[in-house]
Amino acid sequence: MCVYLFIWSFKWITMEASFDHLMNQDDLSGVCEEDILADPYVPSLKWSDISLRQWLDKPERSVDALECLHIFSQIVEIVNIAHAQGIVVHNVRPSCFVMSSFNHVTFIESASCSDSGSDSLEDGLNGQTVEVIKASSPFPSSLGSEGFRSIMTPVNALSETSCMQSSSVYAAQISLNEGSGECRKMDGRHVEEAEDKMQSFPMKQILALETTWYSSPEEASGGPSSSASDIYRLGVLLFELFCSFSSREEKSRTMSSLRHRVLPPQLLLKWPKEASFCLWLLHPEPSNRPKLSDILQSEFLNEPRDDLEEREAAIELRKRIEEQELLLEFLLLMQQRKQEASHKLQDTISFLRSDIEQVMMHQTNFKRKSRSCPDLEKDNHLPLNLSSTTRVENTDSAGLGSRKRFRPGILIPDLEVCGDNLDDDQNEQGVLFKYSRLMKNFKKLELAYFLMRGRVNKPSRRQFVKHSSISSEGRGSIVLNERSSVNNLASKESCNDNRQGGWISPFLEGLCKYLSFSKLKVKADLKQGDLLNSSNLVCSLGFDRDGEFFATAGVNRKIKVFGYESIVNEDRDIHYPVVEMASKSKLSCVCWNRYIKSQIASSNFEGVVQVWDVTRSQVVTEMEEHERRVWSIDFSSADPTILASGSDDGSVKLWSINQAILLLHLGMSIGTIRTKANVCCVQFPVDSGRSLAFGSADHKIYYYDMRNIRVPLCTFTGHSKTVSYVKYIDSSTLVSASTDNTLKLWDLSMCSSRVIDSPVQSFTGHMNVKNFVGLSVSDGYIATGSETNEVFIYHKAFPMPVLSYKFEIDPLSGHEMDAAAQFISSVCWRGQSSSLVAANSTGHIKILEMV
């Protein structure tokens, strides 16, 4: 019995796609690269390649004697190579050969083998098989023994439907589309379905008929297969090459009669030599059939044929032409892509020049303004005046061949070694420190610049004005600190900024803030007495109105209030809270009233919202309308008596504290917004009570006008997972956090559209796929936690982190923490300062400061 070894692991490449494969190796699909590398003989088939069976069964096929003889000669050479090594090639059948567009034949199916000198499958095989991989072209005699490879394999390795695999390019295409880059074996069922779509002959039926047609008389009677059986199969193949049929029934009837050596009259009349040669190969007695050496030396194959030589020369010439066309197409495509890249680079250089001119113009204006200020004129440390600097080669990791500029006469320290220890009180050292940070982060800043530059080119005039009006204040305060006279630019110049240099102010603000700090430093570790308690997850942190106290709440069912200054300034073994209030359930969120200093609200896992009086350590009022856990609460800044809460029951409820007090401490909601998914966070804007934003488990952020809570004013749909936090950076900018590993920045001035799916910015670098990790904003800085037990700081202008800090050391034991099992659970800025408090999942709390 035949054993088939060859597994479909071909690399299918079309001419159109080949260039993309060259440019991007990731585009390869439907092929297992390891298999190809392990088997150098695997042929690379093209979509233009078809099996010999498909070629023979073409309804429009007309017999071309030279073409058929060319194909037959190649197959004879393949079989001859096998027989020279004592191998019986069982599968000398059309389904097991593939033809290229140049009529070059490739054998891609396994062949049984026997030991050298043996014709018996049973005597010589002993469980071994060989793969005949490829024929040379056009005359395969040069292939030698390299075309065959002995491989030990079980006899039942593959079913007989393997031949169908090699005969179906369409089936391979189906595998390619379904594979998505994985190496897959195609079973007979898949191939049969593919072939049924492609042609009227069911492939399984064709294979069964072909096996019968190509079986020698001795095999049909149960005898062993031998090299003479291959000769018989060559005779059948020669007959099929020179005989065309008008219908499937006619072919089946004629092929069945061939076993009795009955040839159709038209073949005898039109091709007498070929018919005679067929009968010689089809002799019923194996011993009377010719040897392959006889066939190769026969007059039939060796008689001079000028037409055949011309045909082969033409085929070879056509092949060369197509190869040249392929190379030309590759070069033209590469030229096109390089030209496109060149045009993009020229455009980039063009707007860089424009931006440089704009910045230089701004700098000139500032310098002109500074001349009118005697204090600035006397200040010889003005950071903008770098015209008299010397240039030193920079060899830092940015690898940009850039030059560091230093003022003459200053001893320059090693910035890489002592960058964090530079004296910020000295203006020159501060400039050098920022320049060092700029060079270290050049690539990231370059990316941020192009992102912002592209964004500024797209928005409407309305947005340009909004950005410039916000950031012009930042530019005045950052570029020339405490120089108020410089901020009074002429209105004409301001209009020019808005029209031509709208990107400068926001980028400069972000750049200066990005370069202002080098690290997060621990100011204090909060050492609590109950850290050994296993239920110590801190779910929420919050500072009071003045930043004097901060509260913690979590699964330990306690609200603890600590004095900030005492924690920072007093070194104690244990820090005790100023106030501690117990709840009946696990706490999810706390929020201080921004107007009433002693008032704090909390939400718990049972759906209860409570308002506490911290000075008396007792509950002022309770609101119990939610049916499930409440995740988030927030006081309105514009009206401190209004409170919002968001719950797993899919609702946001609005509460009036004054009304609740009048109703004997039992609150009733004054409004309800219902959604179809869990609400994870709610937030009022910092300067208005007319709007509300909340994030949901349906991956969306809903923005409501409080004057109409029936439908959202706008929906933001950029996240791919649950939205866990939303915070207002300012009245027109919102930042959201999600378990899709991103923070996203949204422009509320775009809310004229009902649905917005494109954020202004996406922040990546932290990891968040499962837990609530906290989110807090301060003066454009965004703090968030990470499931790597780290705190990350972003600035709204740039998508990459500015700073990060990892909780590595246990403050009580002094040992390293198991960061893999821990995550940051909450963060909170101390007002608009550079300090924040952060907690992780084990209850460790640290006060951090940007320095």
C-alpha cells in the first residue's frame, strides 16, 4: 500500500503579493516557516501552478504533440532517477504532479521505496518511504539522488486523499484563508469541499477512478508492485496526454477499455507512433515491458525534433522575460515606495522649517519685550539666550548625531551620571538638566511632536482658539517665570500665534512640564498597625479641600483620615489615623465635599451611599436606592449639596444632601440616569454643575447635560474594555481609564457630534487588564496605577509616561515585595501640588513627590 508523507506546508506566493512579503515578513500566512527551513526541497508553488490532473481535464484542452512530449519526458526522467536507486514510484499519476506556467513538472507526492535491487514493496520497503520532492527543469537528469530522501514513518501516516491535496490549488487557498498564518494539514473532507466548488468532478471520485486506471494488471490481481508497474503507469499517462475527451462518461469508458489495450480509432489515426509506444508500455506481461533505459534510448524520445527544440527555446525565453518583468516590477515598486517616503520626508522638513521660523519669531518677540524690563536686561542667566554657546558632540542613546549646547566658561559635569543631583537653584544647571532629559528622551518627544503637529493641522478654527487660549498662560509662566511684563503680548501677535503656530504653546507647555522632573521620590511611608490583616486592599483615596487631610477606604470596612503634615514630617513606627469610622460593608469609594471641609461621602458593596461628619465620626445621611454595589461617588463643585453615584445596577443617581437631612437622614434621589451596563465611575466637572460624565462596562463614556438627563449629550466609544475611571482635566478636557491598558484624552468641544470614537490622545505604558488601579489629575499631570505594582505619571500633551515608581520594599519588614501578585489600587494628587498619595492591593500607602 502507498504511504504518503508529504504534508501541505507550501509557501503560496502571488506575484502581486510577493513584494509585500519582501517588505513585511509578517504578512506570510498559511505557512509554517519552521517546516520550510527544515526541508530545503519543499517546492514553492504559485497560484499559476496547477496539478497535471487539472490540466488534463480542462474541457478546452487540445492536444499539442510537442507540449505533451515535453511533459512526458520530464516525468520519465523523474521515474528514472527513482529506479536508478531501486525505488518503485507508485504514484506516477497526474494528481501527484504539478505544472508551472512554463510546463515544468514538479513531483510533490510520496513514493514507496524498496532496497536497492529489489522490486518488491513487501521485501524492500520494511516500513520505509521516500519523498520524491522536485524535478529539475527542463531535463531532470541533473537532479541525481538529491531528489529523494529516506524517512522513517508509520505505514498509516496519511490517508490516500493526500494526492488530492497536491492536485488542488483552490483547496490550498481555502487552507491559506482559514489558517491565518498557522501551518495546517488539510484532510480529505476539506479538499473535497474545495474541489466540489472548483469543478464538476468530485475530487474523491476522480482519485478513486485514477487509482483504478493507473493500477497495473499484476497489481489489480493482487500481485506485488514493481518497477515494471511504473512503466505501465507511464503508458497510461502517455495515453491521457495524447487523447482528449468530450465528456466525463466518454473518458471513463475509454480509460476502462485501456486495460485491455483497446485504443480509440482517432488516436491510432492521428498519433500512430504515440499509440504504438503506448501499447509497448501497456503490455500485460511485466517482463515484456521495456526498462526505463530502453525508453530513454528509444527513437520515440530521441528522434530529432526541430520544432521541439524551438518550443523549448521559446519557453526558456518566455521564462527569462517573465523573470525580468518580475524583477522590474519589484524595482519599480520599491522606487515608488522610496519616492513616497522621500515626499513625506520633504513635507516633514518643510513644516519643520516653518515651525523653526515660528519659534524664532516668538523668541525674538520675547527678547524685544525683555529689553523693556530693566530686571530682565540685567539678568545674564536668561535661559533663552543661547546664541553664544559652544557645541559638543552628543553620543547618547538617542543616536541622532545631535549636539549639546553649553555656555562657555562653565564646567560641564557628566550629565548621565549626576543628572538627578544637579543644583536646580542655579539657572544654568537647570538648563543643562532639562537638556540632558531632552536628549535621553529625544525619540519619545519626537513622536509626541509629530502626533501633536498632525493633530493641530486637522482641527477646526474653533479648536485652535481653544488650545491657544489655554496654553498661552502656560507658556508665559513656564518660559519666563515671574516675568509678568513678557506675558502682555500684542493682540496682533496673539492672532498670528493662533493662525500659524497653534501647536507651539501646548507642545511647549507639555515639553517643559515633561522635562521639569526626573523621578518620583518617596516622601513618607504610611505605617499602619493592621498591615498584617489579609483584607487590607485600599479601594479609594481622597484629599480634603485644603490638602490638610487625606482619607483611605477599602475592604477593611473603615474610613481612616490621616493628617498629611504629620505623616510627612513625623518619623513614627506606626501612624495612627486622626479619625476612624467603621462601615457595615466593604467600601468602594470616598469623596470629600469641596466646600464643607468636614463632610465626606462613601459608597459600599451593598449599594449604600453615606455622608459622614468627620468631626463627629458619624453618619449624617444614608441613601439606599441602589440595588447593587456602588462603585463611585462625586460631589458637585458648583453645588456642594449635590452628590452623584454610579452602580452595578446600571444607574447613576443624583442626591440632594439638604433634602436628605430634612427627611430624617433617609435620602431620596432627585434624578436617575439609566444605562444598559454597570456604571463604574462618575465625575462632575471642576467648575460647573451643569454636566456629568460617567464610564460604563459597555466600554463607553457618557457625557450628560444635567438639564436633560433623558439622553446623553455625547458618547465616547474609543475604549475596547470596561471604562473604570473618568476625570476632568479642565472644563473642556476629559481623561478616561480602562482595562484595555490605556488612558484616553477627550475634547469636550467636539460634543456637537452625538458619538465620538477618536480620542485626542491615547496614553500607554502602564498595565491594566483586570483591576481598578486608580486615576487622578493635577495641573495637566495624570497619575494612574498599574498591575505591575507601579505608579505612572503622564502629562496630557504626550502619550508616553513622564515618570514611574515601583512599590518594591515593604515599609515594615524592609524586604522586597512580590510585585507579581500585587497592583496599585488607588492614587490621588494633593490638590495642584507635585505630591500624591498611592496605595497598593496589600494596603501599603506611600506619599510620593515629583522631583
